[in-house]
Amino acid sequence: MTRLLLVLTALQGCGLSIEDSGEPARVLGPTEAFRAALQTDGNQVRDGLLYFSTFENCCDPDANCLGNNPATPYGTYALPRLPEESVVPDYFEVWGQLPDPDLTRSYRLRPDEALVYIGDSPPSANYLGVHSYLIQRPTGFGGFTGIIGSLGPTLNNNTVGADMAVAPDQIFDQPFVLLTTADLDVEVRVRNMLIASGFDAKHIHNDRIAHDLTVMGLDEGSDTFGHIWRVAVDHDASASQAFRDDPGAVVLRITPNVAQPIQNPHPTPVTMERGTGTHEGQWLQPMGRLRQAILDHNRELAHSQTLVVPSYFPSMECLEDGEFCHADTPDRFNWLTNPFLLDEPGEFVVVFGVNHERTGKATYANFALIEQAHQIGFASVDSRQMVGSASFYLPNEPMVDDLYAYTLSRDCTAHPEPCVEIPSSCPGPPVGVRMRLNMRAYLEIESGTAPHEDEMVKDDVFIFRAP
């Protein structure tokens, strides 16, 4: 008996709890021990979940899918509301129906609360980006304005790898605990309970809400928040889909029984500097040769060049100004085209450019088509798929695999080159509905944030039609 007590005491000292139910004692796992510690510390613990979007409601009348990136089925927290929490509609309802109608992806938070994800990081992929967002800000008289602004630097391959002391590509399929707080004292207290319950400190990652950028609380005058996970370029499609279907994780909303004033609020984070001093200049001449080859191949047709403009919204600035942040994430840069139609017989688009993953300026890049009526991202090609696509035009170009070129057409049967067929019904644009292209580049590993536009070769777009 003495030996057994010594073993049990040692287990408790390692962060494992013993349940006393009058039956033979059993060792509780770290998650159960953590729950018990939270309750002993005077907290209510409520269960939510991580839900990955399915976008099945995006074609509903008047739906707005928010210009989603089809390469990234977004993960969002779905949380229970507190009894006293003022109800706000689920801003992301259009992204798919939650399995539990009592949960919401748009929630208010007390500044003394914490959110904790306990599970694994996703299966191997090119990119992981996670952070909390300010979703909506009340305007008075029951109204809201959409913000969707990231509340700090993204937890991505670089930052998670630094926490774990591993290379950025080694962060996947690993134990993953994500701790969201607005107060450093709350963060330290909850983190210490996680470690005491048996979680390895290197697997606990901090997601900090900048308190001075937000209005926290549960009443109608408070902001609403959300959480967005981006995972892109799966290395094993079936494993990634299984994770999205069931992450096998718990998401906990932790609320002190007695509200505590904020003591040590997280400050506004410092914006990371973009740019590394390296430029894609060596690809300018191959890009010029590709442009000319595309024009030569379609010399019998009339063509026009679509305007491509940078679209980068530094979250700290748009949050301070109370403006729509376009679901910005600080480690993403993108270009947008003007909206265009493809309604005339035989009309098509060619989008081409430099593969920014191949040049080292991005962990992954893609172009996506967005239908304008419902703001649905309905088709995309990522940087792994781009390799070899430009060889149709430049079969003898030494750097051809660092370039890409795709035709976009209502009918690809007339196009032997790489071609994306555009449907004429939702989620694609019906005749008379405009679409646009969004070209994204995520996470330059060297800088840990978005690549700088001045160091990149801009993508290009031609529209061809009968003369």
C-alpha cells in the first residue's frame, strides 16, 4: 500500500490527477487533469469545437461567402455562449451548418476568459496559419460593421516551429495546444495549469488578443470575435480530409466564476517587417518570354490586359481605423484583378506569372477565381500544381518550371494548354455575372511574414476574344 501511495503521489507531481470516487483509483489524462485544475481554481469550463468550413450555403439567395480562398477550407472555433452574453448572429453561417446549433462562430469575450485548443496540428501541408480575429464592431442601434481583422502576427510554420525548436516544415502531426487570452496574467495562470497537468511546454502556443484594439465584454456594445485556421497544400489529401472531418480535439471556453478586472493586458503587437532584400529579378526575362509566347500563340485573336493591383491590408492599421480588414492575415500578400466577364463565344483568359514558392518568396502561392454576386471562391490552382504548366508555351525554357500559365474558359475542349473550366451556374458565375482573380502568396520563411510586393514579379492576365 505504501508503495502504491508513493507511485500515485509521484504521478500527481508529474501533472496527473487521481479521481476519488470510492472505486479503485485511476490516473486521469492531461486533458481531464486540466479540466479538474480549472474547476478547482474557480472556473466554468464549456466545450466547443474546431469546425472546418464546407461552404454549402454560399449559393443561397443573398449569401456572401466573403471571397473565400478555395485552397483553404477555413477552420473556425464554434463556442457556447455564456448565459449573460448578448446574442449576435453567426457571421460565418454561410460557410456551413454547425453540427451543434447551440454553438456559434461569432462570440463576445470577457477580458478574463481564455480559450484553449487541445489536440494535434494538422497533417503535413505547405502552410499553417492560425489566429484570433475581431469579426464585428457594434455601430449602435443594434447594428454592426464587419471588420474581420487579425489581432496579431499569425501563428504559422515559423512561429510554431520556433516554439517547438524544430524546422518550419516539422510542425505538422504534432501535439498542439493553443492558448488564447487578452491578459498576460490569465495566460501565465492557464499555461502553468496546462504544464502541471502534463502538457509539454513546447507544444503550448500563445494567441494574444491586443486589448487596446478591442472592446471586450458580453453586452451589446462589445466587439465580437472569431478564430480562423488556414491549412493549405495538403501532402496527403485523405489524411487532411479526415482531420477536417474530425480534428479529434477539444476546444475549451474558460470563464472565471467571479469576473476579474484585466490586470496585464496584451499590448498592440509590433508589425513584422516585410522584405528580405532578395528579388525575383532573375525571372523577369523568362516572364517576358512567356508573355510574348502567349501573345504569339493567340495572335489571331484580339486581346486586352486586365489591371492587376496589390491588395494588402495591414491589420493593425485597419483595426485602429475601424475599417473592413478583408480577413487579412499578416503573412499573406495578394493581387486582385478588376472584375471581368467571360460571356462572348470563344472568349477566354490566360493568367500567368512566376511561381513564388519555387523562387523562395512564399511557402505556397495560388490563384483563385471569385464569383462576384456571392463572393464565392470557386476554383484555384496552387504553386505545387503550377509546375510544368508554362512548358506548353516555352518547351525549351530552362526556368520554365518556375513559371506558370493557365487558361480560364467556359469550355476547355478547344484548349490543349492547361485550362480551368468555369461553370456557368453557382458556385461559378452565370452569364452576365462578373468574376475576378485573386493571386495570393503566403509566408516568406526568411522574414516570417508576407513577402514584399517590391521584391516580387507581378502576375499578369490577358483576355482574348474574336477580333
